[in-house]
Amino acid sequence: QVQLVESGGGLVQPGGSLRLSCAASGSVFSIRAMGWYRQAPSNERELVATITSGDSTNYADSVKGRFTISRDNAKNTVYLQMNSLKPEDTAVYYCNVKESRGYIVDHWGQGTQVTVSS
């Protein structure tokens, strides 16, 4: 099993920055990828960014050039640096970890609120 603890959300003005963190514990040796998703009110959960165990990254078009995902393997932690934030980035952000058990199992963090407003 993998346990996830998120931190770093909050209220920020448009154009500002925030950094989200997600620390994984438990069966971390079997993690294949880590990432961030978000869900705004009345919307479905959508991918923001992912990073594989080989450090390959993938971003939603809406955040390319503004957000950066990274991971610290020694700390089993994934980060999301969010710059030039816009009101449409407002959502609950969820950490995701894909664990391999011969098949992939998804684990989710509890979610952290990001609000971009003046």
C-alpha cells in the first residue's frame, strides 16, 4: 500500500505562484509514476502533470510553460511548481501515484485547495 500526504495549497492572486508537495510512504519501491490532477466545481477530474520513474514528464496543454512537475526520489516526494497562476486554475488538486503490482493500482491524496483570486 501507498499513503500520500499533500501540502502547499492556498489562496493566491492572479500571476502569483504556489508549490504543492506530495510525500509518499509505504510500498514506494513499486511506484511507476507520480502526478497531479485537479477538479474544479462541476467539472470532471483532469490531468495536470505526470512524471514517470524515468523522469519523463507530461503536461496538460493549459499549464504548459507555467507549471513544472518534479520528484525527489530520496524523499519519495513529488512537487508541482505553479507560476503565473490564473483564476481558471482554481480547483482541488490531487496527488496521484501509480503502484505496480503486476498491474497498476492508482492511489490518491486527500486533495488540497488552490484558489486564484484577487
